[in-house]
Amino acid sequence: MKKPGHIVLLVVGIVLSLLGVTMAAAGAAAAWLASSQDDGAFFTSPTERYTVSSRALVSPQLDAVGEGTPERLPFDVGTLRLRATATEAGREVFIGIAPQNEVDGYLAGVHHTELREVKFQPFRPVYRDVPGSSPPAAPGAQQFWAASASGPGEQELTWNIAPGNWTVVVMNADASGGVSADLQAGFRSDLIKPAAMGLLFAGVLAILIGVPLLVLGAVGLGRAGGSPGQPPSTSAAAQGPAPARAMSSPLHFTGQLDPALSPWMWLVKWFLAIPHFFVLLFLWFAFAVTSIIAWFAILFTGRYPLSLFHFNVGVLRWNWRVAFYAYGVGGTDQYPPFSLSRTDYPANVEVDYPPRLSRGLVLVKSWLLLIPHLLIVAAFTGTATWAWRTQDGPAGVINDRGGGLSLLGLLVLIALIILLFTGSYPRPLFAFIMGINRWVYRVLIYGALLRDEYPPFRLDQGAFDPEPLQPTNADGRANQP
């Protein structure tokens, strides 16, 4: 199959796998929710106090099922339960549900309040006052209520949800002004469990179809793209590792600063790189799936599948080009190619293919052994957060808000601002930024199981990797060529 066919397989596989994971996760969450409403239990909102000076508190319209839904359904769509308690001792409260047009006619010319929105953390209702001067008739005497309850103490109504536009009304039973009540809403539906099972089945089916297609596409692209780290010949492997390679990194990581960078173009590179961000979102998902496949392959065979190795290195290579162009360095104005393969782009990633990998290390190196490096990488690339306090709304609610920028992002921003005003990218800062990125990618290739060599705790700065150590004689002196 030609390369376009592999791309189609990869894209279809990624889409199906993503849909499958999403549906399976939604199905699992729905199944958990369904188990929470066993024995007639309801999902309930917090009980909160609602107080208005008008004669009625009216909810926004309830599009329970939607227009065009059959009048009678062959299953239980759901049940709504509302509870209301008057906060003033001795006062009777009324709560009812009715068609919206009936409520509009009933409250025409009556001073009432619409509940437009409710925020629960912290609790803050948003009201809209509707002026009026006409006194309403007693709500309990009206015949248009689909469900209602009235009286002292806690009042409860349950209503089987029906098609149409519905409104909840809370009033004093005598229709007087000044409504204050503690309200709670609850919902249950027998549709949740079958919907959960359907989502789980569809999700698993999509994963079973999508993952093989994704892997086939990645294998095909890996064979077509290749990487310089081909498996060594048998004779080379038999000779054992050369002393000169003892301290050299299997990661070959480069980034050459453009000598004629535009002082202002970095301001729009974020926008220009959006197509790459979109593609990389899907490629990183494929990277995660193929890494899981590689984990099992290494565990049972001690080898990383060669085609998947080339594909995953290609994803790292693509990501580094975009980072070097836009957000990770801003070191070139040359637009990154849409390719997993090697090109003559100023930034490049290569990883030597390992002839063998430890089957024992694969169990722990991606998480346990990497903890020290992950802490350091988090310090380099994690968000440094600062916070400020604001007063939100008339109630004087204090909210904490925050934002931040990583150390790497801050250094890149400083370098680009200097470039904007001086026309020159500061080379010492560029070397340091490259060192941080090189450290991050060394951790990436180790965590992604591509190599067994533990990343060094070393900030190797500059556009190119440091020169490997020279082989030495028995007395410790370097061999002469």
C-alpha cells in the first residue's frame, strides 16, 4: 500500500479510537450514575434559599424532551422531583409545574421574578425582575398545573417529564408578595442504564476497529519514513559497545538559530502554527496508543517494533519542529513541514534504534524511575501560578483567580521581546533554552520506552549535542587517531 493509504488508515484509526475512548468513558460514567439511582434514588441539587420581593419566582422554560417528541413514549424518559419549604414560620408555600404559555397568561401584569441562572459554588442565583401591578389569583385554584403541591412545611411534587415547554413556579399559597423558600431539585431516569450500556458497547466496538487501523497506518508510515537509527548488523552488535559511545546520548537533538530572524514574525507564529497544533493533537493520541502496543512487545520480546519506533520518533520530530518554530524557541522563520520524516529543517530529532531493550525496566522506567526527572521537567515547563482576589457581584463574593507562565515559556518570551526591540536573538539565552528542551526530550524518549539509557542530569546547552567522549587506553589517556 502506498503512503496515502497509510495516512488514510492512520486518520480513520485515530478518529475511531478517539470516538471509542470518548463513548466508552461516557458509558462508564453513565453506568456509575445509573448505579447511584438504584432503589428509586434521585440525583439532587443542593438545598438553597431563594428570596425575592415579588409575588412569584419562575424558572426559565424547561425543554424537558424537546419539540416534536411523541406524546407517549414506550419508556420512562425521567422523573423530576421538586421540594420547597417556606422559610417564614407559619407561611404556606406553593410549587407547581405548568406549560409555559399558561404561566405567561397567569402572570401577565403581575410582578414576578425569573430565575435566569444558578451558580452553586459559591451559590449565587441570577434574577430578572418583571414589573407589574395586578394581583394574581390564588395559585392552588388554577387548573392548568401538570403537578403541584401546597401547604405548610416541606412540600414535594414528582412529575414524569413530558414533551413541551414547561415552567416551574414557586409562590406563597395566598399569592402574597415576598417569596422566600428553600428549594431542591431531583431527577432520575430509567434511560440512563440502557444508554450507558449502548455507549459502552459502541465505544468498545469503535476501539476494536480503530486501534488496529491506527497501528497499521503507523506501521506503514514508519516503514516509509524511517529514521537513521537502523538496527545494527550482527557483526557490529557482536563487537559490543565502543568506549567512545559510553557517554554519548542516543538522542540526537539539534536546533540551528536563524541568523536573519524577523523581529516581529513571532507575534503571529502561534496563529500560523494552528494547523500543526491540530494535526499534533491527533498524532500524540496515536503516539500514546502505539507506545502501549510497544510496551507489550518489549515485555514479551525485548524489542521495540521497528516501524512503530520510526513512527513515534517521527511524532517527536514533528513536535520539535513546531516548538522550535513557534513556542519552544522561536528560533526560525521557516515554516515546519507536514512530515514525520527527516528533512533539511533547522530543527531535528533522531534516536538510535536499540537492538535490545530490558523487559524488566519496561515495568518501572516510565513512571517510577523517571520521578526525579519529572520533577525537574515540571519546574522547567510547569505553570508558575500567581493569584489575585476579586469581588464578584453585589453579594461581595470573593473569588481567587490566577494565571501563570512556565520558566521555559518566560525565557522564550524574554528572548523574543529582546529580538523585537534589538533585531537580534540573544545567543546565550538561546543556548540555555536549547538545553532545557534537550533535557525534556531526553526524558521523553526514556519515558516513551524508546531507549534504556537513563537520561543524564545535565543541561547540555547549544544548537548541537555535545561531542562524545573519546575512547581511552588502559592508563586513562585518550587514544590518538
